[in-house]
Amino acid sequence: MARSVCIRNADWVVAWDAKAGRHNYRQNADLVFAGDRITHVGPGYAGPVDEEVSGKGRMVMPGLVNLHTHPSVMPVFKSIREELANPKLYFTALYDGWNLFRPEPEDCVWAARQAYCEALLSGCTTLVDMCFPFPGWLDVMAESGLRIFISALYESQHWHSANGHELTYVPEPDGGKGAFEASVTLTAETRAHRSGRLSAMIAPMAIDTTSIDLIRKGLELARAEKLPFQLHAGEAMAEFLEMTRRTGMTQMQLLAKEKLLGPDVTIGHGIFLDHHSWLHWYTREDVKILADHGCSVAHCPTPFSRYGIKLENFGAYLKAGVNMGIGTDTHPHNMLEEMRTAAILARIAAENTYAVSTTDIFHAATVGGAKALMRDDIGRLAPGAKADIVVVRLDIPDMMPAYDPLRSLIYIAADRAVKDVYVDGRKVVGDGRVLTMNHMEAAEQVSAAQRRILPKVPSRDRHGRGAEEVAPRTLPLAHG
Ligand SMILES: [Zn+2]
């Protein structure tokens, strides 16, 4: 018999109402799980259990689903990339900014550990990990205790800008076939992992870097294996201009014409679609195309907010019928802060408080992400669902008062209130500390990696500039 745990008489439980297709609040309720599955949600559980945990002063909610991240590199850019942008490429640092600071392959496992720790501490239990393969990836995913969808990126050409104002593409010698095959192999190895927590999403890198042929091959594989699929598109102004230059169509119109959309397809970002105010494009079809095909969008507001870019807007996409999920993309991998940013920016973009509700945002960060991953057993607390559970402290000042505990959590306390996190019924965060990995060791290793990278910046920069010139510090360094 699987070991059973009862979180007894929690002040609040965020329970799933399958009939209504939404979360509800329940007060003074029990949550019981046995092994990796939830067996009971509701008051007065009378059955036998192996362990009782008091729910007094606690809210119990489903683990959050982070639909888009790049853990093996992003932590290394911490305190650099927040203000790194190229105004001549519409502010994005994708093409000639972040790669000056890229980590060496052997540092990637440490960056991944640090990102996974941040994610867990913010109540994330499922994470889509989109990276180019690096040594030790599978092992570090397994070690984390998270539920991870490996998304081994592949592409047929990569971004380059020799002059800082023109985006060009450097083709892979084999057209990307080798990268695709490596991705397929790693995907298979990961899915075979005995933990059962690791799965896969098929992920060509981006619409402008992957040939239509290789995007199609990926989608065919995803469909044959019943796996979800994600592609970066609508990520940058320059990408939109490039795709309309190449094809005369927007990215979504091209994907629709090539029959590369469907309910199993998630568009990473989906910001620069035909309606975006920067573009002045003549059509207004793209959001409807996404909705008509049942697609999802992985919305990651933080990195774009740093460039001065916003989705226009979350509420309008939802209203049109697009399934929305939320991802952190970059550091901090803090899902609760990401949810807050998503809500705030949607309201600013729409100039309307009611453009999006906290209900919408919480739905997106749980069942919205689960739907994109084609899973009906995560992102919810219901009998039969996976025991992916977050226990939140209500008895700390940041959470008090809590007329509405999710508002107190998302808009005020965030990760400071996350006490315990369970994935598959296994406790992976206890009393606000990660139990599966050494968070401090990961942070120290990533700091050391960043220190080793800084002297390499001049050799990577086209003007031979040093790190301090490319990314000036907030304050000048005083001497003497
Ligand atoms: Zn991304």
C-alpha cells in the first residue's frame, strides 16, 4: 500500500471543481494523498492515514506549472541582463547581448540547479525546460524532484548580428538534421527515466531559425508519440519583420498555411502578432488563428518588461479563446512574481483593471499550463490528480490579513509564504528550503561561473568591449 498523508483541517484549500472546470476555495478542509496521487479533498476525512499534518494557519493549493524556461543559462545572467538591450534591434538582447555572457557547457548543470531551486521555492511543481542539450542534463532534472518536460531545442540556423543593427542567420552545415536527431535521442532517454516524473515536449527553437521541414518533422514526432509541442514565435519585432520579409505572411498565418498548428501546439511568447501596436501590420487575424486551432500561448512577461515590451493583452487573448499558460523564461524563476507581473502588465496594456482577473491568472498558471502539456492530472487538487501540492503559510505578516489568500500570496507575499512543496507526493521543499538540491552550493557555483565569464566578454564582443562597458553597473565604482 502506498504511504498516505492527510493535511488536516487546512484554513483554505484551493480545490478543483471538475464539473465547472474551475478552482474553488474550500475552508476547513482536508487533503489526503497516497503515493503520487490525491485521494480526497474535502472536510472531515475519516479514513486511516499514515501521517497527519496540521493545516492550521495554512492554505493548500495545487503546484504551479511553469510552461517556458531556459534553466541551463539564465541564472548566469543574473544582475547583468535586466538592463541589457539593443535599441537598434528593437531592444531585444537575443541577437547580440546575452551570448556575450553565455556559460560554458560544464556550468550548465549548476545554473539548472539554481533555476530549479528558485522555481520550487515559488510553488512550481512542473517545469518545461527548453535548452540546447548539455552534459548531465537528464541527471540534474531527475535530482531536482520537479516534474520536468524536457524540451531539447534544435534549429537549422542561428541568429547573428555582425554590425549590431542587422539580424542575420548562420546556417548549420547539415541544415539542423544532427541537432534534431540529438534532440530525439535525448527525448527518448528522458522519457524512459525510471522516476516517472520526466516527460518531454518537442521544441524546435524558433520560427525564424528552424526550417519549416524540421518544424514539421518535430510536430509529426510529437503527434506520433502523443507529446506536446512548443515553438518560439512572436518573440521579437525583428523576427516579425524577418518572417514577413521572407514570406509576406505573419508567423501565425504561415504556421496555419503550413498546417503546423493545433491543440497540441504552444507558441512561446506570441507577443509580436499582427495586432501589436509596434507593427502597424494590415491584418488582424493572428489571435483568432491561435484560438481557432485551439493553440496555447506560453506567456512570460518578465523578460519582455525589461525591454519595455508587453503582450497586448492577456485578457484579449483569453477572450478570443486562446489557452494561456505562464512561464518565467528567465531569472528569477519565481512563478508567483511572474503571475503578479502578468496581471499588472495586462491591466496596463488594456488600460483596464478588469482586463484580467486573478482568477484568470491563477487558472493560467495551473490548468492552463496543464492543458498546453496535454495533462488533466496536474495543476489541480482533485481525487485522482497527481499529488503536486503547495502548502502556504497564512500565519506570517506578509500574508496577513488574508480576506482573499491568493491575492495576498500573488500581490504581496509571493515565495516568502511557501512552506512545503510536494511533487508526486514526495516532499521537495520543507519549511521554505529545497530538500533535493543544495541551493547555496548551486548559487556559489553559478557565481564562480559568472566570474570566469567576465574576462571572456571582450573576445566575444564585436567591438572588443569589456563587461563593464556592455553592462555598466548601477553605480560607478569609487576608488581611494
Ligand atoms: Zn524562450
